[in-house]
Amino acid sequence: MVQIRAQDDEYELRSRDSVESKDSFDLDAEDPETRALTSEAYLPHERSAWAEILSYLRRKTFGSAQRSRQLARNVGLPRRRPFRRICFFTHSAFLTVLCLAIFTAILRPSYTHPPERYNTLRQQVLASNAAGRANPQNEKIFIAASIFDPDGELAQGPWSKAVLGLIDILGPDNVFLSIYENNAGTTAREALESMGQEVGCQHELIFDENLDPSTLLHFTLPDGTRRVKRITYLAEVRNRALKPLELLEIKFDKILYLNDVIFDPIEAAHLLFLTKAQDTDAGRTDYRAACAVDFINPFKFYDTFATRDSEGYSMGLPFYPWFTDSGRGRSRQDVLAQKDAVMVKSCWGGMVAFDAKYFQFNFADKLNTAGDLRKAPAEGFRFRAEEDLFWDASECCLIHADIQSPDPEDSGIYLNPYVRVAYDERTLSWLGFTRRFERLYTGMHSLLNHIVGLPWYNPRRAATAGSEVEERVWVYDDTLPTGGSFTKMKRKASHAGYCGRQALQVMLEQPVPGQRPYEIIPIPT
């Protein structure tokens, strides 16, 4: 940054007392421009309001400044130039930012003008009350959600309303709704049952009073206790919402997986049918997965744990444009280009549309995936956890790692920033406004990423799947005081190394009400 500093005058008038000057000095009288504007010859003429304003500002700004400097010289007072400069630059900076914000919001708003097909579908939905009006191809959609709703606010609030509205515009005959909930109490069960009475499509709403942890994979911790990894638990409850797929004799086109987010049903239809749309094939899409963008407040992107850019780098600071410029920075470039299909290696964003064939092997032709089909469940890919003890990766990232294309130039996984969801109604209501200013953040985002050191280093990110690598792995050994040690082990690299980080979260065996149900285990040194 270049700083401009005004040099001090090399000479100035000798300081003297005011008594040494017999005549007062009137700056306005001595200034030819001011005198011309206030002379008798000028006054009779009619002056415009704009001229009056300019004259007033000139006298106030330049006249007062010059009088102050003259007075300081005459009486020997210290100058106030530094303070005036600070005020001037602060005022100028504020006006500059304000003008840029107004210019950006009006002329260059971010993700405000989607492709025309988005507007066409919205108008089509709003112009009619016919069921299925957002789904002209009558695609079969499986909607899944695993929720925890102890107060019943989801099943009897705006989330439920949005889900029911989505079923209506997709067409009840085209939809199957599956919701799984467990360990949430009587109020939650009653709310879910009440919601079930309003659902107009085929559905299965399952409430487990208590999920038996003994059915889940346990790991031995350094202290010798056997515990369930948090990701193992989360993967299990998500898979239970997919259980009906194994029994239904229906070939679904897409799966829409929902978190406990508030959303616009029309935008959910945009995500399903318009992301990476093939214009030559009546709106058919070309994605393996397409994610919305979720916000915890009007500015902050939420689901950074599950999201990775097109080269597997973790996220930057959680505000626009979200991704860093590491590597080729393709995901960041796609966002800055306002694309509706930003290529990534994984995402979630509170709402994800999947090509259903990766979850229904019995209806799928030959699949080509990064994940090993031989290791996948017979029914199709499912959510899972990493097997290394002190290596955690989101189940929502691992599912994308499994179904993505082996082609590093085209994963088939996309983020759609035109589709935005939030975790409360107030935040959702602000997103249409706050997005307009997002382009202002680009430079600051890049600078702060470099200062903070994002993205975080991941030693397994760039490993080529199937190649021999040496990785640091925890090996349990009860003969050691630490219960084990980290050992460098040669093995085949995973296709999902970019999802993980060195960490461990395990479920509490008997959490108290109000307490989070998991704890973080420190990494042994």
C-alpha cells in the first residue's frame, strides 16, 4: 500500500502577536472568487439553488480552513492538520465504501439474476395451483430427512410447511417422503405423527424411542474404553432415512436429502431440475449431486466441514466467495463468475439433490465411480465413517467421494449458490438482500485467508487413489502407558483422503438433557 503524506512547509511566516497587526484580515473580502460572488454587481442577478449550495460549501470548507491556518500562524497556535486529515480520510473512505456498496447492489449484485430457466419455472409454479407444476417430466423423487426435533418445532413449523409445499409442486404421485427421528421425546413423536396426517404422498415417518448404540461399530480409545465415533452415529441415522429404498419397487430419478433448514420449495425445485441442466434434453440434468448453500446468519456460510473445492482443499473463511484461491482456484473462479453449477469435490449445504442410481444399484446400469463398488453395500452407496481412529471425515463428504466421477476434471458434484437455505426464518428473509453486496468482500476474503493460513493443511488431500503411500496411523497397544502410538504405515491411498482431518469425536454414552451428545477426544502426543 502506498501512503501519501503531505510534507511540512519548508518555511512559514514569523509568528507574531495579534497586536502587531492593526488591520483585521477578511479572507472572503480578499478572495477574488468569493468577492465576485458577493459583490454588489453580482447580487442583483438571480442565482440557481445549485450555485448557492456550491458557494456555501466553498466558504465553509475552504474559507474556514484558510482562516484557521491564518489564525494559527498569527497567534502561534499548534496546527490541527493531522486531526483534519484523519477526519478527511475517514469521511472519504466512508463515502467511497457507501458509493461502492450502492453501485454493487444496484448494478453488479451477486447471485441475484439467475439463468432465464429459473425465472420461467418460478413463474410457472406461481401461475397455477395444479399439483406437480414444477415437475413437468414427472420425475420420481425420494425425499429423505433425519431430524432431531425435541420441541416439535420442525414437524409443526416452517420446515414442515416447506416440505409439504414441495411435495405439492413436485406432484404427490411423484414423491416418497421418508423421515427418521430418534431419542427426541414424546413431544417430538406427537409432532411427527401430526405432520404425517398432512402428508399427501407415499411416506414413512419413523420414530425410534431409543437408538441402540450396541448395534453400531465401536472403537477402542487409548484409555481402553469402547466408544462409538460421532460420524458413525450420524451416518447410521442418515442411512435409516434411506431404508425404504431397499423395499420399494420404484425406480427413482432423484433423491433430495434435507437437513433441518428453512427453504423455498421453488428453489428446491430449481436445485433438482435446473442445476447443470441439459438444454437439449427437455431440462434433464447432468449431475451426480447438487447442493444448496446454507447460512447460519445472513452472511455466514455454515457447512464448511463437509465442503471441499474442486481440488479437495478445505474452505476459506465462511463468507463470500467461500473458497480459497489455492491450486487452480477453480471453485472460487466459478463463484466469481456467478455460475449456477460450481464444481466441487464435496458439499452439503443443508439440502442436496442426488442422482438416485448411485443409491439403487438394482435399477442402475454399469456405474463408474471413484468409490469401489465392490465395497459398497449391495443396495447402493450409503453414508459411512472413516475407520482410522484419530482421523475424522464428515459422512456428508464421504458419500460424495464415493459417488463422484474418477475424472479429476469433472467430479459431477456441484454447488448451486442461487439456491440458499437457512436455519431460521429471519436469516432466510435477509438472504435476498445481503447477497447483493457479496462482490465487495472478494478482496478482503482473499487477504484474510492468507493471513489466517487457510485452507488448512491436509497430508492426505493430494494422494492418488490406489497409489502406495506412507500415512501416520494410530495403532492401539494396551502395553503402552498411552494406550498406543502413531505409526507410519505403508498402504494404498484412499480416494477420500481430502475429506478428513486429524480429530476424534465420540458419542456420550448417557448425555444429560441440554448437553451436546458427543465429546472431543484430544489427540495423543
